[in-house]
Amino acid sequence: MFSKTGIPLFEEMTWKEVADALQQTDICIIPVGAIEQHGYHLPLGTDTYIAQEIACRACSVLDKRGCKALVGPTIPYGVHPEAMHYPGSLQVMPSTLVLLLKEMCVGLQKMGFNHIILLMGHDGNVPAMQVAVQELEIENNLDVMCVNWLLPHLGDQKRLVPLDFADGHGGARETSRALSSFPDLVKMELAEPYIPSFPKKDVPCSAEPVLGGAVYRPIKVPSMAYYPDNCPGQDGDASYATAEAGDALYDALGVWLADLMVQEYELKSKEDM
């Protein structure tokens, strides 16, 4: 996938281009996505492509400030047992994802990348990502940061795509991002609305930890696995999606991630020199 920012992905580069980049930076962002259903209208790689674009936007912001980082390598596999009854969905076990992330990070460390960001593309990956980060610090003294952009940007999502019904996986906001960064893979003519309703509880239970659930009980996670047979594999109504809103969401995410990297790595921009 080629980003409109012009920022290349690690897997699109030659070995010489990576070697040259290492003369300018020791920072790379690993998008951690998934292969799973996103309704009738979005591709199976939606989570992966969106994470890649967020990383590219952040690197573009850094470029303009005179700082550098690489995007990739991308991990396209995730943890999503609730999606496995939809054809096309593929997952790995959490322990497999931990091992895969660790081996990629150790390889990058040997290459010369001393600062690595694991960027969440699919919320079900976060627990495994956090375990990988802990083990890499303990075993390899490697500076790896797990970044979940979802909660800090819920406000932006609700402001830019205001809705008064449940909207999440494959819904208007995610479809807006898809229309912005990979419109050729979006089939809006096939989109169907599905607005789920979940029972309210005094204690927020069974949500993915990334969503603030006080109690995580995976067997009871409200997900596509518990929706009726007519569920297209999504939450929300994609007809409210616009590429303009998706672009604005990416811009906000790119600046936020770039600011985070400047803060955590004490990067010096042109203005600071």
C-alpha cells in the first residue's frame, strides 16, 4: 500500500535504502494489524492498512520538523477469536504474536534500530503487544513502546463523525479512514448498516482492555460472535462515512503520534536548532 504522504513502508524499500535510513534515524514504527472481516464493504486487511497510514502520517509530520523515522516492518496478523466464523478471517494465538513481535524487534535491534514503536492496528492485539514490550525490556534491554491511539482519539472521532448510535468495527469512522487511504478497496455499494445494542452494566465488563473494561471476561466479550446470523460483521452504518472525515482523523492521529515521539525520544526539530 502506497501512502499519499509519499512515506515508503519498510517492506517496499531495498536493503540499501534501509542502510541509508539508519544513518539518519534509529527509530521505527511497527504497525500491528489483523486479517479479519469488516462487513461486506471493507477488505480483510483494513486494520493493517489503517495502522500503516497512521504511521506514515506521523513520519510525514516528523519529516517536516527535520526528524526521521521508518514505517515497518508491518505485522498483518492479530488475535480475534470472535471473528473466526467469518470466512477469510485468520488469526494467531496471543503467545504466537508475542513471539513474532519479539523476534522482529530483536532483529531490528541488531540492525541498529534502538527505539521501536508497536502501533496498535487492532484492539485485540494490545495485551500481547504489552507482554512483548515487557519481555523485550527484561530480556534485551530494548526500548520498545506500545502505542494505543484509540482512547486518546475517541473525542476526535465523535467530533468529526458525530453519531447518536453505536459505531465501531467497520462502521462510519473506520470506513472514513478507509475512504481516505485505500478507497479503491472500499465497496460502498455493498455496505449494510448494523446497529448493535448491548445491555448496560454497573461495572463495565467484558470489553477489550483497550476499551476500558474494568473486567475482562473474553468468553463474554460483546462481539460479532454473539450477533445474529444476519450481522454483516461490523458495528455501525458506513453510509455516514466520508473521505474528508477520514483524512482529518489521520491528520490528528499523525500529529499526536509525532508529538509523542518527539516527547519520548527528545527529538530536536528544525525550530529547536
